[in-house]
Amino acid sequence: MTGGAEATGRVTPRPSAPPSPALRRQPGMLRRMFRQPQQVLDELRSDHGPVVALGAGPLRMVIVGEPVTLAEMFAMSTESFRWNHRFNVLGFVVGPQSLIVSDGDRHRRRRRAVQPAFSRKRLNHWIPMIVARADDAADRAAHIAGAHSGLVDMYPIGRSLVLGIAVEAFFGPDLTARAEEIGRLMQRPQDYLEAPAIRQLPHPLPGTARARVRADRRALDAIIDGAIERRRTSPQTDPDDVLNRLVNDGVLDDAEIRDQVVTLIGAGYDTTAATLAWAVVRASRTPGVWRRLQEEADRVLPDDPAEADHTTLAALTHANSIVCETLRLHPAGVLSLREAATDLTLGGHRIAKGTMILWSPHLAGRDPASWNEPLEFDPDRFLADGASRAAIDTAWVPFGGGARNCLGFALAQIELTLLLSRLALRLDLEATTSQIPSPVGMVVNRPAGGAPALVSRRNPSASRIRELERP
């Protein structure tokens, strides 16, 4: 007697080609995907399922949004995929030696060099700084509100706030003083990544958008080179200075260090700021949510930012559930790319070597088989446990999974939880509309029109007294 399918009487189905829309419809879909990726992904999911093929020949791709299939992909060896592929556009901005566009041993060496920046001890050490910067941002919002009849767009305030946190957390006061300049130098490259693919074709022509991005990167490199040189001539003693560690470890050369610095700031800035904007929009426009945030903040947050620590963070369960629900519905990256380095089978489908795999946390976060009422904003779903929690953990993938998951996922969650809670403690927000804005951005998903609200300064001490007086 033989084993396997014959022994059990079952026949294992052969892998099949993924379903795909008619070829004549695909060029229009691909053009629209750069402008409205979420809408096109939702249409493909509705018409063809969570695994869909597009294109042909050297331009073939497969969209994957089914949570169990994504878990299967994340569990595969990283040698099955390439990130430094022919469609890689990130390398032009973050640099060719950035860990996020590296493969194999180069990636492992660069990731190991940067990994200590995200140790739990270091993350906890940054908590008071994050809270203090949130207070400064709340004061700035209240000042703007006073000059504009209360109306404030919280998105640019959040961007400035998150940029300052990222620069100070990773590189200390040396580069913090130049945070605004760094932000300006990174803005044009970020905008360039959102341009249609035809405008991103490599060329050496001067006076073009691509040439201006190169000039911005040279200016940014000059700032980083100066900081590297200062650490060599006057060694730093701050154990939390990530740049100091990268310089002293000697694992990476200066070109590699520059690319990791740009990657850390870029990846920890625009994406987190966009998620904070979505969280403010959702929390202020969903009845009762901002008020519950304030009630929790009154109970948990200390008056003095220096007293905030990891126990403070752990007690902010409602704020954290809002962050998780925001990331489910509005992941910062709608699509993430990798290339199949060999022939694969995913979700029962054949994936040929050289196929671009576009996996989507947007689709996974709205998968109707995984989420009850998937389009509803319901933070309490993240307070579940048991079997429900296991299903959530499989379908919630805003930071990816496996060996190539987002290196800064823990910092992003800590930042977002603390910032949202502290802003709620210091500010009253009244939505100007109940409508949820459309998403914009292929690389970074952000709310169209920002995050406007009617803002007024709140007296946390008086609110704490009222909370204590409640029967």
C-alpha cells in the first residue's frame, strides 16, 4: 500500500492559476490603481476573490489579500522572494543599500545592525519624550485654534510631531535641531514616490523632478555625514543614540549608515503621521469614542510627562484598541511588493518565478470571512480573546509578518497609543462632519483633506476631579 493521497482516498488538487479579469480591462485598472488603489482592490476582491492575477509576461503580478494565504507567504523562506527587484522604486529615495530593498545576507547583516534601535528597553526609555512632545503639539493646536475660529487641521501638526519624535529618538539632539530641515528635504522624495510610474523612469536629465529628488538626497546625506563625523571626533555617551551605535559598531560603512538613517526616519515618519491622522478622524467622528479616550486618559496619564512609563502604556487599552482598529481599516501601506524568486504555490495557486506579488493589508483588514461587520469602526473588537483573538491576529497585518516584518512596528504602536491618548487629555475635538474622507496615496495612505476638527484647550485637572466625583 502507498501513502499520501492513495492511502486516505483523497486527491490533493493541483495548484491552479489565479483568477484574473479580462485582459482588455486591465490597463484601465492598473492606471486607476495608482490614483485609487483601495477602490480597485475592493473591486477585484468582489469580482474575483482575494487572490487575483494581472498582467502577462514580464509584467505579470498577483494580488494577495486573503489572511490565511498571507500567513502561508510570511512563513516561507525569505530566499523564495526578492525585494531588490526591477520594479523597486524605493531604492532611489532611501538608497540602494537600505535594508528594506536588500536581499539575502546583505539584508540580514543590515537588519542585525539596526535591530538594537528597537529594543524594548530603548522603546520604554522614549515614552516620557513622546508624551512631552505630544503636550507641545497640543499647545500648538490650541494656539492655531485661537487664531482660526477653532478650526485646525491636525494632520500637519501630527506630521511635525512624529518627525520630531523619530529624529530625536534615533539620533538625539544633534539632528533634532535640524528636524524641520530634514522634513523639507524628505518631502519632495515622498511626493515623487506617489507620482505615476511613467514619471519615475530612471534618467539623468537635469531640471526634472527626479533631478530635484537627487539634489535633496545629496543635501540630506551632507547633514548625516556631518553627524557621523562629529560622533567620530567627539564620541557620544548616550546609550540610546542609534547613530552613535551604528558608527561605533563598525558593521556598516558610511554609505550603508546613510541609507539606514534615511530609511529609519522616512519609514517612521510619514506612515505613522498618516495613521495618526486617520485615528484622529475616526475617533472624533465616531460618536462617543473621543470621550472614552479622554476618560481613560484622565484615569491613566500622569500630569508630568517624566512620570509616564511602560505601565502607563499598558493601561491605555482603549487608546491601543483605537490604534489597532485604525490600522485595520487604514493601513499606512495599502500594497507591499516582493518578487517571486522561484516557482511558488500560494493559497492553492501557481505563482511563477519572476511574478510580482502585491500583498495587501487593506484587503486582509476587510476580509469578510475574518471580521464581523468589516467596514464598521469598532475598536472593542480588539479586546477579544480566545479563538476570536487568534483569527484577528491572522488577519491583522498592517506591519507584515515573518522575517521581513516592519522593524519599527512596536515603536509605531507605542507612539500612536501615547499620542492619541495625550492629545485627548489636552484637547477637546469636535468633528466638522460625520463623513469619512476618501483615502489618497499609493505609497502612504492618508485621508483626503487632512484631519480638520474644531479644537479647544481642555483642562485635564478639572476633568480628573469630575471623574473622581462620579458615584
